[in-house]
Amino acid sequence: MSTRVAFLSRTRAADDPELKSARAELKTSRQLDQAADLEAYIARLVREAPPFSGEQRSLLAALFRPYLRDRSPSRVPIRVRPEDGRSE
């Protein structure tokens, strides 16, 4: 795809519709490649991460709990220990 853009760049004006189209296709292709790389990276991180502790699972469950009847979100106090930056 980049060879097509390179060829058209040598033979066409910068505002040529075919060149513009080829550049747009190349950009889209690169974005899709980056998205696939990111997806694979995230999947690897999740796969290799240690399992959550019971306390961490409870905290996550509370954070994702649906809104209460009065529409106020459930509140979960999160304290951060200053010595290591981890939540309690």
C-alpha cells in the first residue's frame, strides 16, 4: 500500500484525488494495524496478570454496581496508602 502512495506521489499532484484516496487508505490500514497490536498487548497483560484478591474483587463489584433506586451512585470509599500508592 505504501508503494502505491510512493508511486503516485512521484507522478501526481498533491491534490490528485487518487493520491488522496491512496493516502487515506494507507492511514486507515496503519490505524487498523496499531489497533490490532494494542489489542494483542492488552490481552497479553490481562493473561499474565495475577488474579485479583477477594478484596479487589469486592471493590470492583461495588464500583460496577448499578445505580440505586434514587439514582444516586453507590459510593465506595477508596483510601490510598501514601507509602506505596496502593488502594486499601
